[in-house]
Amino acid sequence: MSYTGPDFDPPRPRRFRRGPLTVAVAALVPGALLGWLVYEAVGGPGDGGGSGNASVRTSAASSGTPSGPSPGSGSGSPDGKEPSASATSTAPPSPSASAPAASGPLKGKVVVVDPGHNPGNFRHTGEINRQVDIGTNRKECDTTGTSTDAGYTEAAFTLDVARRLRTLLERQGATVRLTQNADRPYGPCVDERARIGNQARADAAVSIHADGSAAGNRGFHVILPGAVHAGAADTRRIVGPSRALGERIAGNFVRATGSAPSDYVGGGTGLVTREDLGGLNLSTVPKVFIECGNMRDSKDAALLTSGAWRQKAAQGISEGIVSFLRGR
Ligand code: ZN
């Protein structure tokens, strides 16, 4: 492929910022609306990768609580297939299991990071089209995911962000497990992705995605589990903590990336509740999805294909998880 962007832009080993401003803002971020207000305060999106986070106005913290997200699935299509996209090369696989945590504020905490899709899914359509039970109904084992016009696949994106996120969380002392690390030919199926988090007794789980919505639609959104109780699915005990996790991630994602919440789902909150995703329905631990941007929009794609931006994305997700786990 002619694409030569992110794979040549190595992760930047940044120290986790825990200066007074970071701590203060993290403590004051209750939800996505605050994140949006902070976003507005720093002057909106910059097409070059965000407006930075040096000028966060803490006055935004006095602005009340977020309104509820729009229920239902909206127009998002996180698992939309893009059969025309080809699999691009990814970084060499490394073991899925993390190294033992040494020390840090998250010592003893387990985080499961789920890179959506799998670069090999394009070559295993028969296997991933197999139906699996997600409690409420049956659904495909997995999907190929979407891609940018230039052929940068969602599966490559999710793996890269997941690896960066793992590094950041391990630096905080967490034990991190990836559900896949391009170390298997396809999948796992969505039910297994949930099971991995459950069996690890994860304190938090996050599934990384990028959306395949229409060009012109922009921004990120965090998907929260709705309350479902059917078959093997029973999310009633995780709805509350998952919302808390999702609000922390959304607020920190805005601050770290400068990206705006989705302008096409969620009513500007950056939060969407869904009851049709097996990875959420079957989870028994606090879990959210994040759609980091829209790969089908050229401006969002310019961000998603930037290694520097992906590092900011991982930083925002990490700080949201840290905030959630330290606040319990
Ligand atoms: Zn996806």
C-alpha cells in the first residue's frame, strides 16, 4: 500500500503526567459533559491533532452533571464491514500476557484491553460469520471492522492503541491482559472477548474501536452497556460502574486528544448506551467500548492514522481508567 503513516511513527515513551493540574482535573471530571466543556474551553478541535491540554480551565468543573445519553444504537456502525479494505501490515506480535506489575497506584488492579476485530479476520470470513449466543440474541462471532479510504484498517488501529494503552497502564502498576495481540488467526469471538475479562476478574475492561460511519460525521463516543437480563446476559450489576468508567474515559479522552464528542450520536455527550453488543451484554465486569473517531471521515482519519495522536488517545483512555480505579 502507498500508505506510510503510523507504522513508522513509533510510540513515544512519555512519562505519565501526574502533576497537580492533572490530578486536580482528573478528580473534577465526573462525566463527558464536563469533558465537552473543557474541550470548548480550550478552543475546539485542531486538525493538526488537538489543541493540547495545557490550558484546561478548571472553572468548567462547576458546570453541573451530564445529561443522559441518547438510548438506542443511533447511527453508529462500529462493527460495519468494509470488505474492500485490505489488511495492512502490523507490528510484530508479542505475548498477550503482561509482565508482572512492579509497583504503582494500580498495583493489584487488573485491566483487560480488547483490541476490536483482528487483522486476520479478512482471511477467515467463514469462521467469523459463525453465530454466537450473546444472551439477548445470536450474532456474528466477530467482524472485519472498517478502514480509512487509504486502507489503514480498524484492526491495525485498535491493536496499536491497545499496545500503547497497555504500556501506560503497566507503568501505573496495573496487570494488563489483551484479548488478542495478532497472535491468533482471527477473533476471538465477541462472547470470548467478554469471557476473557470475566475470567480475569478485571477491575475494568475497555474495548478499542474506530467507527465506520458516513463521511462528515466526526468525533469519538464511548459505548456503555444497557441493562439487559436474558439468557447468559445479565448486565444489571455492571451498568452503574460501567457508566462511571465510561464517563471518566470520555472526559479524559477529550482533554488528552482535544477531539470533540461525536456529532452524530450521543447528543454531544460522547456517551451512547447499547444493548446489542455481545462484548458488553456478556460482561460481568465494568466494561465500555470506545469508538475513537470515524475512519470514513477524512479529517478524523488524519487523526486516527497519526501515531502521535494515537498516543494521546491511549493517554486519555489510560487516565480515565486510572481515575476510575483510584476513585473506587
Ligand atoms: Zn469496530
